[in-house]
Amino acid sequence: MEILSPSPPPSPRPLLRCGGRREQHHGEAWVHVAVGRSPEKTLGLLRWALRRFGCGRIALLHVHQPSPVIPTLLGKIPAAQATEELVLSHRESEKEEMNKMLHTYLAFCHRAQVQTRLLVTENDQIHYGILSLVDQYRITKLVMGSTPDNYFKLKYGKESLMASNAPAFCQIWFVWRGRHIWTREASAATDNAAPVQYRDDVITTKRIRFSSYNNNTGPVLDEGYLAREALTTVDLNQGIVSDYDRSNDYEANHFNSLSMSDWQDDTESALNSTFWSDSSVHIDTLQLYSKEVLARNARQVMMEAHRSRKEAFAELMKRKETESKAASAFAKIKDSDSAKKHEMKMREELEVVLVATRKQHEDLIKNKERAVSGLDSSKRRLAILDAHAEKIKLRIDEFSEELEVIQSSIESLCQKKLKMQNFREFTMSDMQSATCNFSESFKIWSQGRGCVYKGEIMNRTVMIYKLLCHSIESVRQFQQEVYILSKVRHPHLVTLVGACPEALCFAYEYLPNGTLHDRLFSRCNSRHLPWKIRARIVSEISDALLFLHSCKPQMIVHGNLKLENILLDTECHCKIADFGVSWLFTDDMKDYPSGGSELKGSFPYADPEYKRSKVLTPKSDVYYFGIVILQLLTGKQEPAGLAGEVRRAMSCGKLSSVLDPTAGQWSMEVAGRLAELGLRCSEDSSRDRPDLTHETVRELEQLHLMREERAPSSFLCPIMQEIMHDPQVCADGVTYEGWAIRERMETGQGTAPLNNLKLEQLNLTPNHALRFAIQDWLRHPR
């Protein structure tokens, strides 16, 4: 320790910079401590800093790192996927926790009687935030936590980045569990920092104070913290620091309080008492001396007194230095004794641990012997099981051969049964007997292409569709179409039971609920169709049309889709009739796709594109499908001008004014999506009409299952933003719709859809729990 002489105080120095401001620091620089979220580690850093620097000015430096995930009831989700309210709430809670933590550190510093500042910033990377604060506030002294491995190897950690990227003027001490690990020395000085020698002198001056004198000992040096208390006011949200002193600085150096004038006054008073005390006796003698001699004698006396004072002070300093060394020696002896006791205690503990380790080693050897014996026994059992497995495998092979024979027999029987039940060719007499010679009483309805009768064949009720003779191009073509239609099977297509080429008749299955036209517009029918059933019928029609357009090897175009050709079963599921028949008619009959002679000349229901090209295409079925959707929405029978009326209502935001009230209270979201699809499908130009795809069918299937409330966000596919039916977990941990993520992977995009990061592997895992939750949500009554 350097001992200072009672010389005059040093000349004023430049103001030190701390926290972005210039202040009078009285020669003592700020020590910045990087504090974290762990109170145990942070308080250890603060204790070490107080022991190491012994200063009364400590700045706490904290980097707030926002959490990248947000906790919810369904688990943690990325912040980008959470709602703004949820993110703000979580950020507020994070700030409250940070404030509580920082107030704990400030209270600790206040109890230690040190002046405290706080520098707070926010950054995703902690070391980048610390570097920005070091550069912004020109920090020259920084204490931060570390690990013991960093003393030997600094490659990947936060400490390595700080050591390599910190400015040259910053000196960094790395501490682990209250022990100094290593120091990154500063290689340059800042423009606003005080000279090193000046800082050391000031720190030494403020850390020395003298204790009072007593009868037995002289003045003794006492090291301790300054008697200075600072109250720090911190706004943690704004990162602004303001401070003020609760008491004025107290200079602990006893000799600084003594000035040269005091010594001169004492000396002059002594001289006066010596030379002038007896003026009445020696007045004559004193007159013999000149003023010059008296002045010279006085100066000599003053010099002698000054020299004596210096010698006394030097002797005092030597004595105090000796006492300090003696106290240090006693402290080292005490530390050595305590270290010896600690070593003996550690040795006893190590002996106990060694005994326990030996016992564990013996137990492990015994367990190993038991395990080896168990392994030998398991090997013997495994050999026996292998022999049994070989026998079982031989029996399985025998049973497999027998099973193949049985399956082939079953397949042959099934084929025979299908040939007997699925389709049959009838004679003219069968048709006449089934319909009482095509009696008018058995007729269901008439069309331009023929008539439909109800009949009984083979104890089964059927619908017999008899075509007009002049409308068929050839009987051979009729037989070819019958052969093709007999192979077509779909849940929403009327099943073809048989046909009679001689009478040009088709025999279909009979549906008791009649046609969709009768159910909507029949006056005697009091049972109205709810809007949910209508939405389901739309999805079933789209599924059947997509099946017809995808038939192999020949695509089937219905060409005459209307409400009269859509039949309902007992549960109001629809089945389309009269499909594939339009190819049989002559060109004259094709000009009337609506099938009614009463519409001849106006064609309000005919496809405008077909009127121009005379060619039936899948887009013709799309046009008729759009008209059917609009009729189901509005409940209006006449299709003429229906699309324009619905379009005007939607443009004015009054779609509910044209909806059929007999369907109940429509869901406006479902009605809006159906109306939009119906208008797109009923466009005059085929190029403006959409194609029927599997995605369109899936969307329509979801409409009648849609709730009034919106689905939870976790049920929606991040790619399609639709309810998932096959949730699959990708390598990035996010669940997607199965077909959507597979399609993305098949196109060669091996990156995550949300952040475009490279996926480690392309395997998908079914999310059964989420799929069951979605199904339960869809089945729940509204």
C-alpha cells in the first residue's frame, strides 16, 4: 500500500465519463458488473467486485433477452405464431420479473453503501448487447461471469466473443464462483478516461483513513470503504439512471485536515512566547540586535521546526507501515491455520468417499457376475425360443398356402355374386311386366328424352328410364354405353341395376324421397331442407362430378345436371341420375340439354359455351353445378337471371335478403362461400369457371361441418390455414396438413415452411392426439 505525505491536494483533473455523461467522480472510476437472471451468480460477482476494487461506485449492466416462445394452454409456441395480445402480456410479465430481479441487486448494493447505477438494454444475443453498451458508454472496467474451462480454452463461449470483440480500451475480469479466472487486459485508453496514475492515487487516498489515538499505540491505518452513501433512482423500463448523494463526501485522511498555515501559526506563537515573554528585563539587550538578525534567527527556528515535523511524520509512517505488515502477517498465519483445518476436513471427507466408492465397486462386481449368469440363462432360453420360432414359421407357411387357396375361392365366389347381383340384361317382356306395359299409372315423370317409370323386378323396386326411339343414334352405341355405365360405382351416383337394349331402357335403384326439385318446390311437401343438409348435398354433388370426370379409360360428362336428376335417399343423401346418357342422343336432341320441350327456343338453363360450340365438356357440368348451388341458396325455381340477382346482393352486402328462409338461420360464412362458388361456376365463359379438384371437394365437405365459432388456431394448417384432417409433425416440430407438407417436399423444397430453414430429415410423424381433438371438435353439437 502506498502511503501519502501530507502534501497539498493534487491539481484538478478532467471529469470522468460514465453512463454517457461527464461528472466529477473525485478520481474514482466506475466499475461495471454484468448481471444476469441468476441471483446466486450475480451476488457472487458483486461480492468479488467489492472485495477486489473496494470502490463506492458500481454500475450494474444488464441485457434483457426476450423469450422466443410464448407459453399457452396447449404448450409453448413461437412468438411469431402467437397473437399480439398474448405476446404483449408475456413481454410485460418478463419485464416485471426483470424489474424485481434488478431491484434485488440494487438493494444489495445499497446495503453495501456503494453508489449504484443501472444500464439496461434489450437484445436477442447477450454478448452483442454487452458489446453495444461497452462501446456506447465507453466502459473501461467490466466484471462478468465465466466458467473454469475458459481459462484454458476460449473458442465458442460468450467469454471468447467478449474477449475478441470488446474494444481495446475495456479491461474485463472473468469470475467464476467468487474466484478470479482470468483477465482480458486493455490495450488502449479512451479519450475521456482519467490517467491511470491519477486514478490509483485517488483510490488509495480515499481508501485510507486514520483511527483515533489512544494511550498505548500511535496512529494506526484502517482500510475500509468510504463513508459515502448514494441513493440511486432507476427507471428500469426506460434505462435512465439518476443519482444523488445522501451525505457530503468525507475525507478520511487525518493529515489532510492539517494545513501549512496551522503549523506556521503554532511556530510563531512558540517563538513569541520564547523571545518576548520577559520584555521588561531584557529590553535593552534585544535592542542591540538588528531586525535583520532577528529575522534570520526566526527563519532558522522555523526551518528547524519544519524539519522536525517532517522527521516525526516519517517516523510515524514507518511505524504504521510496520504495524500494517505485522497485521498482514498475522492474517496470513490465521489463513494458513484455517486452510490447514479445511484440508484436514477435506481429507476426512475424501476418506469417507473412498470407502463408499470401494463398497460401490464391490457391489458393481457382484451385480456384473449376476448379470453374466442371467445373460447365459437368457441365451439358453433364446436358443429354445429360436427352435420354437422355426417350427411356428413352418406352420405359418403352411397356413399361408391354405389361406391363399381360401382367398382365391372367396374372390371367385364374390365375382360370381357380383355378376349375379350388380348388373343384368333384361328382355322386353321383363320391362313390360315390371311397368304393366308402361302404364301411365306407373309413370313418375316425363322428359324430352324419355319417361321414368316405377317398377318391380326380381322382388326389387327399381326406376325404369325408357328413352325415345328417335333420339338414339344406334342400338350398338347404346349397348356400348350400357357396358361402360355398368362398371361405374360411387356412393353418390344412382346404381345401374340392368338394361334392356331391345326396349332402350335403363333400370336404376329406386330412391323413396324423390328428386331434389320436388323436395324444394313441391307445395304438398311440408318437410323443408335445413341449410346444413343443403351444404352437404353440394359437397356430395361435387364429389360425384369429380368422380365422373376422372373415370378411366373414358371420362364421363353428365351434360344434364339439374334438380330433377338429383335424387334423395331416406337420410337425405343425394344420388345423381341420368349420368352418361347425353352421349347417346342425336345432335338435334343435344341442342336441348335441359331436356324439356317447353324450353325450346329460350334455353335459360343451357350452358352458353355449349350453345356456341355444340361440344359437351366438364366445364358444362361445372356451369350446371353452379346453377344448382344458387337454387339451393335462394330456393328459387327459375334459373334465369338468378346469378345476376345473387351477384348484386353480394356487392351490396345484403346476401341474407336473397337466401331461402325455409332453410333456417343460415351461417353467413357458409352462405357467402357457397354463393361465391356458385357465381364462379355459372360464368358465361368456360375459361372463367374453376376446375373441380380434390381441394375444392374437401373445402365443401368442411362447410356443413363448420361451427358458428372459429376453429382454434392450433387446428389450422400453417400452410393452408384450414382445419387439418391428417395432421403430421414435420422435422421442425410444427404440425401441418399431411398432403400439403408432402406436396411441398415432393417439389424439392426441403425447408421449413415457416422460417425456410433446412430440414434435417423429411420424415413425418402422425399427430394422433391433435387429430382426435379436431374430430371431437367437429362432432360436438353446435
